[in-house]
Amino acid sequence: MTRPNEALLGALDLLVLRTLSSRGALHGYAIASTIQQASGDTLRVEEGTLYPALHRMEKSRWVRATWRVTESNRRVRNYALTAAGRLRLEDAESQWARVTDGVARVLKFL
């Protein structure tokens, strides 16, 4: 069984990778906003959590980061899913399905 921090990091990785898979390359604020909006304001990913996770995912080569200039002339770092990130996303989705199925079974049983 995974430790609580590992489970939380895994869930964050899953959310970020799924967001990039669905929406394409995004900067950090857009990733956090998309997750918050898609969750109906239930999930909020703070900067202090998101950016270290993005850097960790970049180091693992699951995402690729590039700089670009926005319409308002601001430099932002965009993150895009890599081929390794797509494989990690598939694995994370499979693991998440197993975990949620197990939790559902326990709740139904008890």
C-alpha cells in the first residue's frame, strides 16, 4: 500500500497529466484553473504544490517546458505532455481505477 503523501502526489500527477492530455500545452496558472473548474471548485491546486510537481514531472521527462510570450506581453512557461508522460498517464489512470474500485468495494461491504 502507498503512503498518504505518495497517494496525493500520484493524484496530482494524474490530474496534471490528464489536463495536459486533454487541453494541450498550458502554463501553470491555466493548469490549476482547469483542474479547479473541472472539479466544480472542489479541488484547488496551489502554486506551492503545482510548480514543484511540474518540475518533478519535467525531471522525469513526463512533461516538456518551453517559454512563450502571452498576448499581454508576459513571459510564461508552458508545459506539454511527452510520449513518456502519455505512458505515465495510462499507468496512473489504471492505478487510480484500481484504488477507487477498492475503496468503493470496502464502502459497499461495510
